[in-house]
Amino acid sequence: MYLTYAKNKSEAESLNRSWRSKQSETGGKDGTGRAVANTRGLRSQLKDSVPVTGMGPQVGAYGVQDTLRSGFSSVKNELLPSHVLELSEKNFQLNQDKMNFSNLRNIQGLHAPLKLQMEYRAARQIQRLPFLQSSHLALDTLKGNDESISFEDILNDPAQSEMMGEPHIMVEYKLGMM
Amino acid sequence: MLSNSRPCQPQSAGFSFENTRRNAVLEGNLSELGYSSPKARKTGTTIAGIVFKDGVILGADTRATDDMVVADKNCMKIHYIAPNIYCCGAGVAADAEVTTQMMSSNVELHSLSTGRPPLVVTVTRQLKQMLFRYQGHIGSSLIVGGVDVTGAHLYSVYPHGSYDKLPFLTMGSGAGAAISIFEDRYRPNMELEEAKKLVRDAITAGIFCDLGSGSNVDLCVITQAGVQYLRGYDQPAQKGKREGQYKYKPGTTAVLTKTVTPLPLDVVDESIQLMDTQ
């Protein structure tokens, strides 16, 4: 039984969902040699949240689809991922952590992942307000990300993104008021 | 663009899949109209590596193709990873370039952290883990070779993340031509000059027998003592010089007869037109 601590209920639900989708993910290849990310049916391919038309973020000022900002819409677009790698990339770090913690628990006992996760939780709280960029230095050092360079450091650096989030909405979301 | 599906959460770094749907729609529209979307530039390569008595020799051709057009006549396909480890890259040119640069940085950080010179297996392991993570969408096939404290090693890594460890390897579109030369003449523990000649011949076979490879042969000799990067070691595909002159000297053909017919012309009409030169 693998224990995890989540910040709030929504995070726990998303963790559970990604754990279940990871169980059903095979990462195998089909007969023609193309990589198939999920071969166990539609359920594992659905995105995390199913949006409702007329209420989602795509709704513009007049209550209809805001095509200029959010593009064309179709039910299939919103339910299925647009790229084979989208889901696996979104959950990659999570799955790596789970694998590592599970190994650590088997080798050293339950205390080891518990202590590490406690430290991660503490380090994750060292940050600026949500709409400002924080360096996450303590968290990176704990996870060992300060000694490797991957696409997260090269591409799409959030510190240099052209758009800033809406401050009030982001703080409300962070505090769980939304 | 801040992702509209998650306006409350900060942006994540790394690959962003926001535009994949739009791109798919655009590509569909283009193909309806009869055009095709621009393709990524591939290197269409012959790369080869061999383990000889004192170390490793890597060889590569220097042509980069853009579908059916030669985009670069003299590109460098042997990339630096560490002072004792070099890597040849085939497949999509940008992917090979960025992958090897990332590996070089990672290996440098790792060796600073451990305090030891890097091993070739480290590079191979990190490469294959990264390529498997992206399930072959990063289209770079690489041959990693180097000499470290455990000896001389040569690995090949495929775009989907599998790897081979062999004494001689070829990859790229000209791999078939090059491997035939290796299979014929390779022996273990060859001398330096013989091994250089063998790799040169293998790359030349790829250059002549494969349309995607061409121009010059680059070699990189890695031994315990150091690295010798021989850029433009051989240029087999130079334009040939003409052997003889095909112009005839005046007087080569004898003149037999000569007739001159004057054409008398009379002035019929004479008129003057003023030109406006303002």
C-alpha cells in the first residue's frame, strides 16, 4: 500500500487518477512498430477534468465560445489528449517520484519516503506569490534537479513567459477559495 | 499564451502541447490544397565507429539534406560531449544537435559532482532514458564513443531508446553501405593507420552509394593520450579535372576554296527624327 500526502482533496483526487491511469498504461508498441502510449481503452486516455460547455474557461464575454482566444472547439478536442506524449509528459515527474519512493520503501523501510516527502512539502512552501516566478531552489536541490539539465530548463522557461497569470484568480486558487 | 484550460495554475516548463491540435488542422488544410508542410531537416547520413588497438575512431560524412535538396554541404556531425567522449549524430539534425548538447552539459555537471572523469556508459544511459521517455518523437540516432578509465567503448543509440555495444557500428541512411565494408575487413586490435583507412573507406562507400550522404569525410580519433579531430580528412566527391583540351588550334582544318560575294546596297529613303533628350 503506497501512502501519499496531498495538499487538499483535489490534489488527492488527481494523484489517484494518475495512479490509476499509470496502472493501465502499457507504453507498448503496436504491430507496425509505432509507439502506443495507452492501449487499455479510452478511460485511461481521458484528460483529468471534463469541461462543461458554457461554463469552462473558453467562454468569452457573451457566454459563447471565445474562438479568438481559445481556438476551435469540439467535444473530441476537449476530452482526448491532442498528442501521444501529452499525458505521459504531464505525469512523468509524478510517476518517477512514485517509482523511486516505492523502491526506497522496499529497501529502507517506510520511514525513508515519509521523511523525504515531509522535506519536499516543507521545501515546496518556500516560494513567492503564485503569479510571480520563484526559483524553487530548495526543492530542486532536494530532488537533485540542480545537477541535471533537461528540456524543462531549456524550453518554455516560465520565468521568461510573455503572459502573467491573473493575480487575484491565482491566489484564490492557491488558497483553495476557488 | 497562458494555457486557457488552466488559468489558475502557473505555466509548466518543458514541452507545451497547446498548439498540436491547431497544427494538425493546418496540416490537414494544406494537404487538401495540395501543398505539403515543411519537413524537419534530416542529416541523411553515414556515420560509423570502430574500436581499434589504442581507442576509438568515429567517422561521419558532411551532408545535410532537406527532403531532396542538399541544405548544408559541410556540416559537423561529430559532436563534443566530454574531453574523452565524442558522439556522431544522424536523423533529424536539430534533435541530434540539442540532444548532444544536453548530454554534454549533464555529463559535465555529473563529473563535477562525482569528482571523476566521465564514463561512456553514463552518456549512453542518460541518452537512452531520455529518448525512451519521448517514445521516438525525438528523431536522433547516435553513435557514442570514447576512452575512459575502463577502456575504449562504442555504443549506438536508436531514436526509440534501444542501444547496442559492438566493436564496429554504422548508422544513418548510408549504414548499409558502410557496414558492408566493416564486415569485410574488420579485425580486432587493428593499428591506427589501418583503422583510419577502414573508416574512411566505409564512409566513402556511404557517400558514393547513398543519396543522402555526400561531401567530405570527417574522422575523430580518441585514444588515452587525447583526441585528434580530423575535419575534412578526405574529399572523395570533388569535381574531377578535365584531362585534355577540346579546343582546336586555328589552322587545324585546311582551307580548300574561298569565294567572296559583295552585297551592293542603295540608299532608298533618308529621314531625320528629333529625339527628346530633356
